Amino acid sequence: MNKSNHNKMKKGYWIGNVIEIKNEERWNNYLTKYFQIEEKHKNEQTGNYLPVLTGQPKGKIQGSDLMFAAVVEFNSLQDAINCHNSKEYQEALNELGDNPGETVVRNLSIFEGS
């Protein structure tokens, strides 16, 4: 491995899996705000909120059926954490209500790339 690759910062990722949407209106309000954040970061070329993949799975190998899955890239693990905790993303999350599980059943995890 050359030195430049060794010192390169690892990317951060959000990996989301939607299993069931229980309240379409709240979920759509969340998505509207989320996509506004994504568009803002795209226009400002921050390198964050980059969709790597989104959509319905084309097949299932094991586990629960998924309605939707997404992988979103960030400049670093810390950026992925900071963006999750940001005021703008927390406002989007608020659209899911006081108990988000009543709106959507999903898994959302943060990973550091290899």
C-alpha cells in the first residue's frame, strides 16, 4: 500500500433499511426534509449526504423483507455522526413523531468504510 492511500481518511456511511411504513404522511414529510438536506449538500458540494444506493432490494438472501434500503456516504465517520446529530437532520427526524416506531419500522446504522 502506498503512503497516500494509507493516510487517506476513511468514509462514513449511513445504512438504512425500511421494513414497514406505518404512517405514510409522516414518512413522506420526513423524506421531503431529508431530500432537501441532500440537495443542499449536493449544491454546496460538501461531499456529505451522497446517495450510494437507494431503492427496493432486487432479492432477499436472508432476513426480513425490506421495502426500501439506502446507503449514504459522508466524508468521514465523524461527518456521518455530526450530520445525524445536526439541527437540520434532527428537524427531519421530528417529522416521524414522538415515537418514530409508530411511523416506520427501520434500521439505521452508521459505519466507517474500510
